[in-house]
Amino acid sequence: MKAAQQCSQQQESEPALRTKDPVIPSAAASEETATTQTVLAFEDNKLASILFGQYGQNLALIERRLGVVAEQRGNHVTIEGSRGACEQARHVLEGLYEQLKRGRDLSQGDVEGAIRQAIAQGSLFDYDPAGPRPAFEEINLRKRPVRARTAAQDAYIRALKRHALVFGTGPAGTGKTWLAVAHAVQLFERKEVDRIILSRPAVEAGERLGFLPGDMREKVDPYLRPIYDALYDLMDARIVERALEAGEIEIAPLAFMRGRTLSNAAVILDEAQNTTSMQMKMFLTRLGENSRMIVTGDPSQVDLPHGQASGLAEAVKLLKGIEAVGHVGFTHEGVIRNELVARIVEAYDRGVPVREGKG
């Protein structure tokens, strides 16, 4: 990739660079807020088109989140804004372009994650290109690598690698379950565990589903569909089917855990906010030798009968500070599912109606 940066800042010690399209800085602008223009050129036109997004939607997201103006012309993009924001935008685009060059897909979540990583790195002017570049944690799988997109996800993956029992709590769309399944798949592929056990409490989300036909697997499948989706997203479908038939991947409702000792396994309990205190205690005490346990849930979406306390909140409180137990809390700022979802969660947390964005 060829990249050229053009700056129009007026400084006594360093004259302004000559540019093809000069930018006039605002009067009395400080060094940090003075208008800067950066021009980036990407060699591969096809990859550049994917990078910018359909109708420039990825550039529009960068504009909104970093407060810059990005103008696309062919495989060139001109970024205008404060020095810090332009530098952050440059790092975002360069990093995403390298991702595309390695043959990886690019989603809006990847763009959002790259933006958040750039913001989390703080001042980029102290960045030394010759030194090691700070990066979020990765989970390397056979199908594809999974990289943290937010600081909270980065802390979550670090906790998963460090602790035998990890709680991941927070709103929907933050990647709690998806990353938990990815970590379990990694342990399974590396032969560090013999099986993966995935469970959820079979609690209806405020609705009465009535009688469900079929065998036991068909009855519980509606409750466990999100876990199936994560598995097929992270593993080859044929491997998933073989592992399910061989019992190397087991998906079962929480009630089936009673009386068992889960050894040499990666065990995940999803939607744990819908467990009672006794159910949570029963599940946590299933942990056997050489096993890892991950518990995820959203404390704000409890579907238990009115007056019934959630076992998740209690467990997080009681086990705080115990060695080998980790807890990572996510907020609406870590929502990567969709930009609008983050605004919806934030509005509900504030207890005010969601306002429709301008434009």
C-alpha cells in the first residue's frame, strides 16, 4: 500500500508541506486541533472498494466515530480533521486493508472494532513504527482467526486464557457467547480438552411456547439455537456434525447437568441470568479435573418468575476475589452487533425513549 500524508499546519519550527490540494487551517488553531489533511492510496482497486464499503458506508462510520471528513476518489481517500483524528483514521484504514490482503472478510463489526482499538490506544503520535504495535488478543482457529474488537473483548479473551472459571456479563451484542464458544473450540482443536459442553436454562423469554413435539434434542433446540449458530460459524459444518454424533460436542439444557462431573471439558453456560441460585450452585460444582467453565449472561434481561433472584448476579458477587475466577463486565459501549443496538441498550439503561438519529 502506498500512503501519502499531507499536512497544512502552520508551525514556526517546521514549514507547511506543499500539497496538491492545500487545506487552510482555522485561525488560532492549536497544534492538536489544527486542520490536517491525509491522503491514502491503496494499490488494489478491488480491495479498496471493499475497504471503503458499499456506497462508502465504512468511511461514513469512520467519519461519525472519529469526527473526520473522508472523501473517496477511486482507490484514494482524503481524510480531513484534527491531527489526532486523522492519524487514528489512517491506522484504522491501514489495518483493515492489511486484513483484506491476508484474505479475511470485512464486516461492519470489524470496522467498528478497528475504530475502538485505535481510540483505546490513546495518543498515536508517540507510536513507534519500529516497535511492537499494541494489538487486541486473538483466538486462532482452523477455520479462521477470531480477534477481539473492543477493549472489553480483549480483557475477556485474556481472562479466558488465564482463569479456570470466567463470568462474562453485559448486554446483548457484545460477543460474550461467541467468544466463549471460540475459546472452547480452540481448546478442543488443540486437544487441551476432550469435549465441549454447551448449556442454557430452558426458560421462555416472557412467552408461553406450549408443548414442543419431537425427541429431546428437538425439544431443546429452540433454546440452544444461538449456540449452534456460533459453532457452525467457527467450525466446519462436517466437523461439528461428526463431533455431535460422537458426543465430543454436547448441547444440553441446564437440568441435565445435575449429578455429573465434567472433566477434561470446556463447559459453557449461556443465558445464565435465568438460573436460580440453586441451579447456579449446582452447575458451578460440576467442574471437574482439567476443565474450563465459562458463564455468560445479561443481568438486565432476567426471565425468571417475578420475585425470583438471578443466580448469576449472586455468583458474581460471592465468588469475587477467589483465585482462578475471573469476571469481565461489558457495557453498551462494547456492543458490536449493530451501531443502533448500542444506542438502544444505552437508552434502556438510562430509562428514556430511543431517539431517532438525525439524517
